[in-house]
Amino acid sequence: MASKDSSKPGVEHRDPQYFGYYAMLQHQQNMLQDTVRTSTYRSSILLNGPKCFQGKTVMDVGAGSGILSYFAVQAGADKVYAVEASGMAKKMKKLVDSADEKHNPFLSNKIKVVNAKIEDPDLDIPKVDTIISEPIGVLLFHERMLESYIHARDMYLKPGGAMFPSSGSIFLAPFTDATLWTETMAKARFWEQPSFYGIDLTSLYKDARDEMFGMPVVGHFDPRNLIATPTVIDAYNVDFATVTIPELQDLVMPFEWTAGYTGLMHGVAGWFNLEFAPPDKDIGTTVFMSTSPAADRTHWQQVRFLFREPLAVNATQKIKGWMRAIINDMRSYTIYVEVSLQDDVTDPSKLDRATFGDPQKEDGNALRRRGRWELHEQTYNYSFTPGLMPDHKPEYSCLYEPEGQLGIAHMDEAAAGATPSAMDIQVMDEYEGFVN
Ligand code: SAH
């Protein structure tokens, strides 16, 4: 029987579904075809080849199809331990074993496929110079694979070794979206019918509303729907070299935004950036990737947490609060959010998990909103096509810009300025010539 060790994810009962999903080529393909993701990883590995891969021992945590391991060999790795728990390990081995003069000759004798969970004890893997992994889920931490990445660091990385990615930043921002809110409400209102085929459904209306608004909405949205644009300074940073597993299991992210427009705030949006930096940032190349609504679409998209009741904000007003994300046993997190227009923000460490966000138990403060969501109960919204409305003005989405210099920079400019493209490369010093 699995022991209840708090340093482990504690989600073993989800493993059959989770690893069953990743055992399928179509799901690996979906990630491989995210060109922002795959080419960012490839750039970060090849550009740091001289310092972090050439002649080195590498571990790929959750290798899947093996793509990152192949990149590591292309970058000059001597030996790569490709650890994969799912049945995909056998398919990866098929590809690795097929290496000969005709097919992938460069792969011969370079990769050792290890079909195991990284948490399994006594794996026959030495300490490595570099760890590569793609342990990222929606809002960075969904799926709880970051804990496995950190476990790999603690067990197998040599002191001062490299980690790609090296850090992640979570961005939160207030958004307006009357259409999304109304569609969500319309789903709940179905249960308000007093005579559906002669049956009164109204006793389930409250549960329906709880359920519909409790589902995080995953999808790419129009960055012009943001009421304030967070900057890198506002981001909540997770440094993979130093973060501990307990820290990853309970994240407290305070925020303070200044409304750029007058309008209705329908909830909080979230996304992340990834940084791929060598241990010594002065030698090598730092590569960034953004999943912001203003950047190119990725398969992670963004996530939005809808309030059950919108909050009216005025341009220049301060919007304060926090998000607290606590692990659940569904390979995900329960998300708690408090937002206030006053200075009465409560202490997130005093959160009462049983009652927080329950409208029946809330105090009815008109200038405050609270909510709770299960991050794994996602619903999808793909209604936005980037570039569709180039002349869009804020008032088209019911945001009203203050006159004069009161407001902040126009949102789409501000958002675009923060993230000019999904991938951004900073080449440092001596390896500048390595870009091919
Ligand atoms: N590295 C591949 C796959 C990334 S998806 C790529 O970049 O395309 C994450 C992979 O990690 C999945 O294939 C999943 O089965 C595997 N995985 C997740 N948790 C793991 C763990 N604890 N031990 C080993 N593999 C794991």
C-alpha cells in the first residue's frame, strides 16, 4: 500500500487515467504540434548546448515521445536518461532502438529509456548535470507534475546543475467579458424552469449556478478584455532551482491592480511565462516563453475564473486581493480568490476553506468578491480568434477609457509591449555565434 508521505503528490489513485492519457500518441502529438512550446524548448536546449549539454549526463523527466531527449542529444549530450511512467515509454524505446545508419544515426547509444515514475525508489540513474522537463499544466501548476520535477532535482541533480525550464511566473489580471458571463448564467438558468416536461427543476437552480460558475474557463481570449495589464513585477515567480515541494502545494499570490478602464469586472484571468536560463546567466542564452493572451496561442491557452456576480470598477481605482491555490487529490488545485476595492483585504493564511466563497455564508460586502474553483473542473471557450477585430475600441467590450492622462496605456499596446511575441531570446556573451 502506498504510504501517506506529504512530500509526494499523493495522487496515485489518479495514475491510471493520467498515464493512460499520456500513453496515447495523439496526446503527445498535440504537445509536439504546439510549435511555440516545442520550438522554445528546442531553442533553449540548442542555444545552451556548449555549457549545459555537450558531453553531459542529462535526465528528461516525463519524456513522453522523447522529444526533449532527442534535442538534448542534438545539443551534444553524452547520455540522456529518459524517464517516462506511461506506456508511451515503450513507444519511445521503439524509436530509440530503431536508430541505425539510416534512421536517426545520432541517437545510437545515447538514450536510456526508463519506464518508471520518477518518484519510484531505487531507479538506476546516476546524478546528472542537467534536467530537462515539460511538467507544465494550465496556469503553470495544474496536473501537479511540477512536484515530480522538483523531486527529480532533489534526488538526481548535481549541485549547481542546470534545469530547463529554470523558472515560471504566474500572471493574474482582472477581465471583463459580458458574453461569457451571460452564457454561463444562461446554462444555470435552465434549472430555473418550473415546468420542464411538467417537472419543476427550480430546487436545483442554486446547485447549477454553483457548478457553472465553479468551472475555470480555459481558452485564448482577447487581451483587450483586460481591465488592467499585469507587468513582470506583478508576476508571482516560482524558481525551480529553489522552490520546495511543500511550497508548491500551497501557493499564495497577492495582487494589486489599477483599473485602466471603467467597466464591469467579471473575474480573474491567469496565464504564465516560462524562463529557460542556464545556471550562470552570464554564460549562455536565456529563452522566455509567454502564454499571455497578447502572445501567440499555445495549447495551454489562458484560464479565467468567473465571479458569480460582476464587480463594477472605475478607472484608476485600486483592485486588491489574493489568490490561494491549494493542492487537491485530483492532480490539481482548489483555487480561492478574494478581490476588494477597499483596504479590507483579509489575511489569506486565515482562509476558512469550508465557508470561503459560499454565497450563503458571505457577508454581502458590495465592494468585495470571493470565489472558489476546482482547477481540474475545466470548461473550454474557443470563441476568440486573434486578429479578428483590429479596430476594436474599449467601449466595444463595455470598457470606458478615462479622458486625459488619468488612465494607463491602452491595454492592447500595454499587453503587447509586455510580451512582443511568445518566444523571446536573450543571447549572452560568449555563445552568441552558436545560433544557427
Ligand atoms: N517531454 C514530453 C512530454 C511532456 S508531457 C514533451 O515535452 O513533449 C508530460 C509527460 O510526463 C507525460 O508523458 C507523462 O506521462 C509523464 N509523467 C508525468 N508525471 C510523471 C512522473 N511522476 N514520472 C514519470 N513520468 C511522468
